[in-house]
Amino acid sequence: AKEPMRVLVTGAAGQIGYALVPMIARGVMLGADQPLILHMLDIPQAAEALNGVKMELVDAAFPLLKGIVATTDVVEACTGVNVAVMVGGFPRKDGMERKDVMSKNVSIYKSQASALEAHAAPNCKVLVVANPANTNALILKEFAPSIPEKNITCLTRLDHNRALGQIAERLNVQVTDVKNAIIWGNHSSTQYPDVNHATVKTPSGEKPVRELVANDEWLNTEFISTVQQRGAAIIKARKQSSALSAASSACDHIRDWLLGTPEGTFVSMGVYSDGSYGVPVGLIYSFPVTCSGGEWTIVQGLPIDEFSRKKMDATAQELSEEKTLAYSCLN
Ligand code: NAI
């Protein structure tokens, strides 16, 4: 039998946490044959709710779940973890300045970076979900210099899945037949959902999405804004932000990272830029990647047209500004 892996979920008493921990315990993230020990961290004000989540995990009698650590102590939470899913953060509240929210999150991610660096298992893989996700991941990377930068990522898989979902709905096909959409850049409304390389499996072979969606105008306008604004649309409808889709996409992100992407398929991940596609080095930016042997690789050589270039640069620009703001909060 396999040794259990330790998976940390921060902010585990929150909405995404409540959707995510049962998925992990069911084997959705690591595979149905991988036992695990769940580490759940939240802040003292949420300790009682966190304990309630722990009680429900016990009650659900998950066969793969070999242990639960529910704590408000960041060191205990980080000790020995192989995978860290960082969902905890400070939300923007009415009347708050961007800088104030950034400042709170920078200080959270700075201290959690140190705890992970000192106490996580070697080669721990980190996924930052909490917003501003790219910049929180960048701060985590900067303050955990001994964690390889390849191991620090942020979630844009939800946006990626949203793009696949919109194409599937539009063409009235199964979402599993659509692949290779790309989310470039920031997990924010400046992200660029790009379908120029996306394909659909049809009875007569794989076809480019651009060929099947006869209406280019829709792809260049409404499709993009629908994906960019989907988070806001969910809040409007549900009066709460997306949680089940975020949780499911976080499982997709880690599963593909650890277990690999299928041949010929790429997915979107926020990773540390190496300068590919002219994206400035030093940003955590969402790229198309393939995964194998527990490592992601940016897909190279995709042709980029002028329309795409502008949008990729605009979201990079926003990330540079976020980075400057984050650094100004450190001083
Ligand atoms: P929530 O407010 O329900 O839960 C957040 C939890 O984090 C709370 O239980 C809170 O007590 C906890 N927390 C706060 N500071 C903490 C700290 N220092 N250490 C540990 N826990 C801490 O929020 P929800 O809906 O679960 O969302 C979580 C985050 O995920 C938000 O930042 C949200 O904007 C982001 N998000 C990101 C998405 C993505 O695709 N990247 C998609 C959806 C949400």
C-alpha cells in the first residue's frame, strides 16, 4: 500500500475549503489509490468552524483519509506537507483600498512562506488560490527562497475550465471533447482567454475551435468578457463567490501537475515566468503548460497574433503594477 501524502489546505473553514476538503479526501486530487493526511489551517476566529469541518470529515468515513490535523498554528499546519493549497486570505471588504487588501495578504503570504520553507516536506508543491493569487504566489516565492520556484504556482485552472465550458455550451458538445484553451496572465479581469490553439474532437477528427465557431466576432468579444467576468456573474447569482468550481479546478491543477497531462493536451497554470512569449521574468503569469513526472513545462512555439499580443502585454502590465504595490507594502 502507498504511504499517505500530507496535504495542507489553508483557509479550510471558508467556503472553498468546505467544498475542497471532501474532494481531496475522496481521491479527486491525488488519485483514488493514494491515502492522505489532511492538514487544515485557519485563524483563531474560525477555530470552532474548523473543528466542525473536522467533525464532518470524521463522519463521512472517507476510506483514503488516514488522519486530520486541524489547527490555527501555522507551523503545525505546514509540518511535513507534500502539497500545500493556499486558500486562506484576507478578502476585500466594502470601502477598503486596494493597497490595504494587498498589505494584509502580503503579510499573510510572507509569514506562511517562511513556515512552509522551514517545515514542509522537501519538494513540497504549492498552489495559491487566494486572491490576488498571482501576486500572493510571488510573495510566497520571494520569502521561501529555498523552495524551488518550479514548485510555486497559482490557480488559473478555474478560468481555463470556464473557457472550455463556454466553448462546449456554444458548440453543444461535451466539455471533454474541447481542449487546449489558454489563460494568459493574471487571475483577474485582465486575463486573456485565448482559443486560437483550442480544438474540438468531432466525428471527422480534431477541428480548431476557430473553424467550428463560425462567428469570429463572438470569440473576440463576448467569449472573452464572459470568461473574464464569470467570477462576478457567480457572485451576482449566488451572493457568494465561486466555491465548488474553484475547489474542483484546484484538484485538476494538482492532479495534472503530479500525475501528468494527457498526450497532446495542455492546461493553464500560473507559474514563474522564464521570459517565454516575451512575458517579463519575475512575474507569476498564467501560461499553457504540459506536465510529466511531477514537473510542468511551458508549451513553446505557439504563434501569437497581434490581437493576442496586446492582451498578453496588458495583463503582464497589470501584474507588474501589482508587484510594485506588493513591494511597497513590504516597507
Ligand atoms: P472565505 O472567506 O469563505 O474563506 C477564507 C478563509 O481563509 C476563512 O475561513 C478565513 O478565516 C481564512 N483565513 C484568513 N486569513 C488566514 C490566514 N492568515 N491563515 C489561514 N486562514 C486564513 O473565502 P473563499 O470563498 O473560500 O475564497 C478564498 C480565497 O480564494 C479568496 O481570496 C478568493 O478571492 C479566492 N478565490 C480564488 C479563485 C481562483 O480561481 N484563483 C477562485 C475563487 C476564489
